[in-house]
Amino acid sequence: MDRTWNEDRAVEALVLRSAQGVGDRAFRLLVDAFGDAGAVLAAKPSALAERCAATPRLIESLARARRHRAWAEAQVAWARRIGVGVWVYGAPGYPTRLRQIPNPPSVLFAAGPLDPDERPAVAVVGSRRASGHGLRFAHRLGRELAEAGVIVVSGMARGIDSAAHWGALEAGGATVAVFGWGLDHVPRGWARDLAARIRQQGMCISEFPLGVEARPAHFPRRNRVISALSLGVVVVEAAPGSGSLITASLALEQGREVFAVPGIPGMPNTRGTHELIRQGARLVEGVDDVLAELGPVFARERLPPDPAGTTLPARLRPLWEALGPEPEHVDVILARAGWSASEGAAGLMELELAGLAEEWPGRRYCRAGGRKGP
């Protein structure tokens, strides 16, 4: 992940997201139409109505949102002081897998050295009130996934989540913790050391602004990020109706694989996982079951589907995905990728040198091997 971030772009994104009626899905539609949040906020009412079918109520809401600029600037300054980055949908550094879901977080606060795009990731989730067997299994699975080079994603909760995080960390691997509260909040007790280790060795992520405390309504939103960052979700123990089953349901909606670990019949925490297995989830008895199922997907993540089969650096994937088989003007490509002109010029040159892009007259580019055009 690009470790730099544009503070002005972050401020504009926070202002736009603060507008009443602008949820994550609307934010995505607006940014896709205008290129970035700043352009949306600067757009005339006629342009908003024409490009996005914006209603008068939404247009008025966007105008009122400009009053929140001082709050947005304070958030960005606060993040800088405590070593937290702010990544925005449509801008460089935003995780590739999150871009693929219908309602990606508009803004992400992130802390830690890990690039979530650099390796495949698997989520391990389950009950807060886990059995000793479940905790041992989650710890071992987290460790063995990390030893296989897989990022372990979970929700920083007591029980299965924390066991999986610790397993990955103790193996010297990488883990991502998705919080349901602002990253300024330092967990107490058992979670304090875990959060500190993850910030050193992995990454802590939250879509909630700094200063926001944990609330029950936050966790379904957090769960969709856990599943979206991952290629598959392993449910170790879960009672019927639990948050882990919500994560599994979201994973299916996002096109991710769902795995479940069988347990002792009749125990409350195994009823949810057994139901998942009855519904078609892959049964998991060890790490090999996960790796065997996701191995082909891991391979596709590491290589782009270009004719040369050249390895694509993760940070360049959004720019490469914005290229088509037909030559297009550079401004169109960069708007699609959400990159600035200066960032795009360097990125396109790097793709050319890697044999993944071709330049044509009139500042037009296409994927290497694409049709030449007129």
C-alpha cells in the first residue's frame, strides 16, 4: 500500500461522507461520476442532476456539508499526530479487494506497516465465548496460515478472533484487525498488547472516525470489511444468529468462499458452524483444507491476466485495471483509477517498463497486447 496519502483529498472525502443521505454506496456513485470528492463538492447543481440524477434534497445536503470542513480538517490533523493514515475510495493506496464490493467504505483509517494487497488474505472469525478446543484450533489455524504466507484477518474481539490474531503474530506473520470504533481508542486489558503488536507487525483498520466509540450497530459494518478484505472466511465456532454468521453471509454476497469447522454435536457454539456446513460451506479440519480450496485463487491474485504473465505490483493494480484493450486518453484512465496526473505519469511509465502497458500517439494508453487502434 502506498504509505503516503493526500491530506486535502482526505478532508474532501470526510466532508462529502458527512453529508446527510451520502452513505458508502452513494459516495461511490458520486466519486465514480466526478473523479474525486472535491470535484463532487465543487460541482454545480445542474451537473449533479445530469451525471448522478441527484435530487434537490441531495444537492442541498451537499451544499450544507461544506460546513463540516473544520471537523474534517481536525480529523486529518489528529490522524497525522497519532500515526494513522487516511485512505479514500478511488485514491491510490485504497485496498483493491475493498474496491470490488458494492458499498466499499468511503474512508478508511489505518495504522501499521502492512500492505493488505501484497499477499492473499483469509479471515478467521468465531465466538467471543469460545471453548478451549476452539481457541486452540483458531490459534493453530492463524499460525499455519501465516506460515503459508497468508494474511490473517479478524475483528479484534475476545475469543476466536484474538486467538487467530495471536497465532499469526507468534508465527512472525501478518494480520489485519478491523475495528468497530475509532483507531484513537486504545483497548484495555487483554486487548492492549494485542493491538500494539498488530500495529507493529500488521495493520489496524477502521472506517469509523477518530473519537467514535464501539456501538452494536457498528459491528455488521465492520464484518463486511473483514469478509471483503479476504478471499475466504473460516468460521471456527458460532452460535445461531451470531455476528460470525453475519460475516459468513456477507462473504457469500461478496463472492468469497465460506469455510466452517465442525465441533461437538449439541454444543451451542457448534450449531451455527454445523448449519453452515449443511448449507454448503467447506468443511475445515486443518489449514490444508483452506489452502487446497483457495490455492488457485491465490495464484490468480499474484498474477494479472495479461498475455505476458508478468507479476503486477499490488500498488499498481488499480491503475492497470483502469487500462483497457483499446487505447484511451490518459485523463480518462486516471479518472477511472482515481489517480492524480503526477502519480499516474510515474505509474504508467512503470507499467510500460514492466511490459504491462503501451503508449500510443495522443497520450493514449492500453494494456500490453491490446489492439492498436487507429
